[in-house]
Amino acid sequence: MPGLPSADDVDRLSGAELPGFVAGLAALIARAAARMQEEATRRPKWRDVAWAAEQSGMSAHYFYERAEPTHTEHDVFRSFVKKRGRRVRIEEAGFWRWIQSR
């Protein structure tokens, strides 16, 4: 991938070339922003229990309990609450879907 032009290259552009150059830069910025958004939505964002407790107004203990496979509400939570050893993580998009469905 070729690099961006230097500041000196930009200074050498004629007045007639500048609008096209700026339009090209704007298109690149828009495409880069769209790609960043795609990446953000593709990868799940994992949060800790303290975050979920703060956002929901529930206690951290509430989420730790529901991460246990033996808990009666585990099936509701297993799509966005994951337990690895003693650590419990909350998938943010699933958490917000759960909040909206309450």
C-alpha cells in the first residue's frame, strides 16, 4: 500500500488540484471510519461483572450466580455471560439485548 503524500507534496498541489485532493481524502476517511465500525461490530466486546452491575443496577453477585450452570436462570444468561474458572465476563451486545428485553 503506498503511503500518504507528505506535507511538501500537498504544498506543491495547484489550486485547481486541491478540491479533488480534499475530496479523495474525505472518501478515504469515510471508508476508514466504516471499516472501524465493521470491526467493532464483528468482535464481541467483553466486560467485567463490575461493569454489568453498574450498568444494570444489580449486584455483581447477581451475575456471578447466573454464570453457574446450576442456577435456574442460567439458560437466559448463557448467551452473554461466560465463566472461565472463577472469572465471569459479560458480552456487551448481549447484555444490552437482555436489558432491553426486561
